[in-house]
Amino acid sequence: MTRPLVDRLAIVGAGLIGSSIARAARENHLAGTIVVADRDPSVCGRVRALGFADDVTQSAREAAEGADIVILCVPVGATEAVAAEVGPALKPGAIISDVGSVKGAVLAALAPHVPAHAFLVPAHPVAGTEFSGPDAGFATLFENRWCIVTPPEGTDPAAVERIRMLWRAMGANVEVMSAEHHDLVLAITSHVPHLIAYNIVGTAAHLEETLTSEVIKFSAGGFRDFTRIAASDPTMWRDVFLTNREAVLEMLGRFTEDLSALQRAIRYGDGDALFDHFTRTRAIRRSIIEQGQETPAPDFGRRAVEKQKHEES
Ligand SMILES: NC(=O)c1ccc[n+]([C@@H]2O[C@H](COP(=O)([O-])OP(=O)(O)OC[C@H]3O[C@@H](n4cnc5c(N)ncnc54)[C@H](O)[C@@H]3O)[C@@H](O)[C@H]2O)c1
Ligand SMILES: O=C(O)C(=O)C[C@]1(C(=O)O)C=C[C@@H](O)C=C1
């Protein structure tokens, strides 16, 4: 039998992402031992019942002891406290990584706690759902999705390569970039869209009572998609907006300017401006489908694009 990629893999935080990593590692035989830590005793109980880990503990330090790779899967705001607990337990040559949706703040929180004999290789799988907790995870979550790795400058390339191999083995495509660049890109592709969803669903909820109940009754298509996103975990998203403040505010500024331009086109009946804008955005959706990146009903989406193209030619 071939040796697994990792002898002892420790995962701290057994929610959607932590439990998906544990499941993917188990199904693909990537680790000799999978140890999971979560501070919440009820989560530890569920992990035991679900059976995707070899060992379960409430102590992050205990999980990290002797581990070759430790992956923090906690809300971004909890990173510093967990790093302070785990850092002193890291063995020589160990790699500490994470999955946080913001990378600059995570790097700043983690770096001071990583001993000189260990390596820090932060990462962010760009894959998820609106659900939380150990029951929500699944082994195929990362398949054909991106995982962005953001090692600090000067990190040993061998450590980066190990993390890349681990994510590749879970089915993800890996890209390496700086934490700063990651935070700017994700602000527009993930963070601002979530803020828009939280806002539009909030606006609907603030309408007069009869209107709100009609919004819920007749919600389909567009609004319903927003409600899925707006059901995402409040702790996770509070931390994202508090820690990626500058990049989110920058993208929000641009978004507001573009929204004003659309508002003006509607006010002055400028159909050409609206049509041109919608034509450009449709092309972006198409390229996402063509790259196989969209999740719901991918085959249907691809078929529909082919049909549209055919009709237009
Ligand atoms: N949900 C997504 O779609 C998604 C996608 C990619 C990355 N992420 C990132 O992954 C991380 C985890 O998100 P999730 O969706 O799995 O969250 P989750 O709420 O499902 O799970 C988080 C777990 O961390 C545990 N936890 C919190 N503080 C802890 C501490 N101090 N010590 C030990 N355990 C602690 C909680 O008990 C919980 O079980 C976040 O940083 C998030 O930004 C989330
Ligand atoms: O599909 C969803 O539910 C998601 O919102 C997943 C999503 C994203 O915005 O793409 C959310 C946050 C993560 O950091 C990565 C992935």
C-alpha cells in the first residue's frame, strides 16, 4: 500500500469546511490519522457519531501535538486565539494552514504564533454552502473548485507544495497569490455579493407586513437565490466584513458608482445603456459556465449556453 500524503492530519473547527476536509481526506486515504478538535462539546459529539475522524477532542493543542499538518477551520475572528493555543504544540517541520475567507488578517493573526521550526501556509478553498456545522460537510465539496494558497514571502517551497498536493488530492485546483491580492479579488467575487444579498433580503423584510408576506409567497428566481446566500453563517460573515474592511469598502465604492449609472439610465429611459450593460454581464456568466465553475444544474447551464450561441449564429 502507498503511504498517505500526511501521517497525522489535525483539523481545528469541525464545521462545514473542517468536516468536509476530514471526509475528503478519509475517502481519498490522504492521512494515516485524522484528528479533529472543536471547542463545542456538542460538535465533538456529532463528529463522533458521524465517524469521519479517528480521534476527537475539545483541545486544539492536543490535536496539534505530533501533527504533520494542522488546518484551522474556525471563523476568521477566532484565528488568533486558536493560533496562540496551537503554536507552542507544533512539532519541528509541521505545517500550519487554515481555510479562512480573508487572508491578510489571518496572516497577521497567525504569524506571531508559528515557531521558527514550523511552516505557515494559509489557504482558502473557494467552495462552500449556506449551511454550517459538521452535518453540513461532504467529501466532494472541493472537487473542481479553486483553492487559493497565500504563503508569506520566503516560505519554504516544499511546504507550499505539500499544501498544494493535499488540496489537489481533494479535487481542488490550486492557485498561489499574495494575501493582499486575494483579499481584493474576493472582496468583489464573494464578500460584496454576500453583503448585497444580506441587504436586499433585509430590505424586503423591512417592507410593510403585507408586502413582506407577498415577497416570501411569490419569491422565485432572483430573490430566492439571494435568500440562499443571505442564510449564510452570521458569525463567519461578521468576521469577514470586520477583517477585510479596506478591500470591501473599495469595491463597495465602485459598486455604488455603477449602481448610480444604472439608476440614471432607468430614470432617463436610456435603453441602449441598459441593453449594453446586460449584454456585457451575460458574457461573464457564459465564461463562468464554459470554465465549468458554476454549481447548480451545470449540464443544463452548459446546454442552455450552447443553444443560445447556436440561435445567435
Ligand atoms: N462556509 C463557507 O462557505 C466557507 C467557504 C470557504 C471558507 N470558509 C471559511 O472557513 C472557516 C470555517 O467556516 P465554516 O463554514 O466551516 O464554519 P462553521 O460554523 O460550520 O464551523 C466553525 C466551527 O469552528 C468551531 N470553533 C469556533 N471557534 C473555535 C475555537 N476557538 N476553537 C475551536 N473550535 C472553534 C465552531 O464550534 C464550529 O464548529 C471560516 O474561516 C470561513 O471564513 C467558509
Ligand atoms: O456558494 C456559497 O454558498 C458560497 O457563498 C461560497 C463562498 C463564495 O462566496 O463563493 C463563500 C465564502 C467562502 O469564502 C468561499 C465560497
